[in-house]
Amino acid sequence: MSFTALQSVDVAGKRVLLRCDLNVPIKEGVIRDDGRIRASLPTIKYLIENGARIVITAHLGRPKGERNPDMTLAPVAERLGELLGLPVLFSPEIVGSGVDALKTALMPGQVLLLENIRYEAAETSKDESERAAFAAQLATGMDLFVSDGFGAVHRKHASVYDVAKLLPNAAGFLVAAEIEVLQKLTENPDRPYGVVLGGAKVSDKIGVIKNLLNKVDLLAIGGGMLFTFLAAQGDEIGKSLVEVDLIPEVKKLLQEAKDLGVELLLPTDIVVAPTFAEDATPTLVSAAQIPADQIGLDIGPVSAAAFGQAIEKCHTVFWNGPMGVFEFPNFANGTKVIAESLTKVSGISVVGGGDSAAAVRALGFKDDQFGYISTGGGASLEYLEGKSLPGIEVLNNA
Ligand code: AMP
């Protein structure tokens, strides 16, 4: 994988089109976790300090080509300005003559953020020519493209992929750092190497499990996805989340793990409740016998401790996805214990994905307690699946 490092490009006075990942959780206009904005600061500050004129594109949520006021980047522009300590111009228009005039008027060191790029259907279009035409509008008046929106590099989107074909380009500091960490996880990781997966769906993670099974020493499974594994073992899972169609594939994975000698950890105790609700009464049961009227909402304390002990022994750990419904305090313990154990890993510990990162921050952990907090869940999972990342592949080594 080769791309030009930002430091090696002369950016002084240049008009730089910068793709960032500013996809932060916002509720009622308030940013709940500004981690992705903070992660974008090193590149933005570098460009400011080196006299570039900066136009930032970014997305928020999935507005599907429509102007949805709940998904405006306006609050992000304000927060970015606060963090930079200087005003950030905000353009509700994304392309067109008005934006082109703003681009022309930018002074060195000035920052302009364009509105949610996914308000434009062409951004995510499957039609290459439609995307290319939109990318050409984005590139109008610009001298250089800097790719720093790691959370979107697995997407063939106009502002991520097509613009790189139109402008000289370089990778920003965040993208470079994320790729370096992912390479460490895939090329000769320090052993023992443990991977901890949770979150809602097996279907999101099955590709990663398949690709990593012969590379890891330990695989621990929690979250909603664990019940498909329990069902594959023939356990009673009550009303817990399950992807029935994946049971045969999961059975094969269980056998493969055994054949390869990989330690595959599944919980032995589960915190259940009769309903999926914050105030539902939690009960602890055996993982093999979840009552028919109960839903598994977290791994139990015995399992969390066992997972934690196994993780702490590893020298390389990658974790993606909460162990339970951490948004409800009664079902957050498993995720908390696992996060705690990652902070004790002596080698490299990676928390993968914006949602997992937001979860550990919401539970009171600090970023610097972990080796690395990745901003891109989907992108890092696809990389670990062995897939190529179009937004990285397209960058040329200028
Ligand atoms: P993901 O986006 O796949 O990482 O999934 C994250 C979501 O999985 C969180 O919002 C959790 O509440 C949810 N989750 C974790 N454990 C469970 C479970 N046992 N049942 C249902 N949802 C869960």
C-alpha cells in the first residue's frame, strides 16, 4: 500500500480539498462524542500552520441524498472552530458557483466546511459517471486532495474515491496512522494475539472471523452475535438475538477453530431480562439454558472475568463491538470489564470502530488508556477481512 505522506507535499497557498470523518453522534443538536472531530485535528492544524486554504468535506449519518436537518454538519463546524480556536466557515451549499466563489476567496490558513456531503445523492451513487461528475464539481478550483476520512475509505464514494482520480493527492495523518496500526495487526503481530468481537450482528463480523481464525491465538465472542454461536452449539437461547441462516456457517467456524487450536471463548453465564428495556429486571443464568421467555443482554460476570484474564495475557488485542447492551447501565458490565482488561494489555491494544470508541468513552475510559482507538469500524473490519480499501487503493504515490 503506497501513498504520498502529507509532510512531503508543499501545501503553502494551495487550495486543499480535505476529506474528513466528522460523523459524530448528535442528539437534539448536541454532539455526544467529539472523538472523530478531535482525531481530525492534527491534519487540519498542519494544513492551517502551513498556509493551505482548506475546504473540508464530510458526512453525517445516512441522509440518502436528501437535506435532512437532523443531519446537518452546522454543529460540527461550530465544535471544530472551538477546538481549533478559530472560526470555521460553513457552507450549506456543497457544490456550485456560490461554493466556487467561497473557495476562490479563501485566504491561507482559512477553513471552510461544506454541508453533509451525503445530502447529494451523487456522493454515494452506484453510477460511476454520476459520481465522477459530482467529484469534478468538488474538485473545481482545488489544487490537492488530502484523504483523512478513515471511517469512509472502504466506500467508493465521490468525495473519498473519485476526487482522488482528479487531483494530486496525499494521505492525511489520521489515515496514515490507522493504516499503520492495521498493518501491525495483520503483519506479524506480537503473540499471543487476541481478537474480541461483539456488537449486534454476526453477519457484520463473519468475514473477519473467517479471515482471522488462522492468524489469532484467542477469539472471544460477546454481544448480540454470541447467541448465534450458542444456538450453533445446540444451546437454548430464549428470545435472544439470532441469525438463524448463519447457524450452519457458524458451526463450521466452531469446528475450524477447534482444528486450528484457536482458543474460542464463549460466555458461560449471561445476564438476561424479559424485555429489551433499560428498566427491565436483570437475572443471571447459565449460557447453556436461557429461559424461553428471556433475552440475553450482556455476558455474565464469570464470563467477563474469564475473557478479561485471557485478554490481559495477550500482547496484541483487537476489539470491536460491545459485549452487551451497554447503553442500559444494568447491561454494561461486560463491556466495562473488557475495556478495563484492554487497558492492562502490555503490547498493542486496539479499540476498533467509532461506536466501540464512543462506548468506552461513555463508560468513563480515556483515549490514552488504550494503545489505539480506531475511528473507523467498517473500514478496519474490511481491512482485517483482507478486502482492499478503495479510498486507499486509489491514492497514488505522487
Ligand atoms: P454494532 O453496531 O454491531 O457494533 O452493535 C452495537 C450494538 O449492539 C449496541 O448498540 C448494543 O446495544 C448492541 N448489542 C450488544 N449486545 C446485544 C445483545 N445481547 N442483544 C441485542 N443488542 C446487543
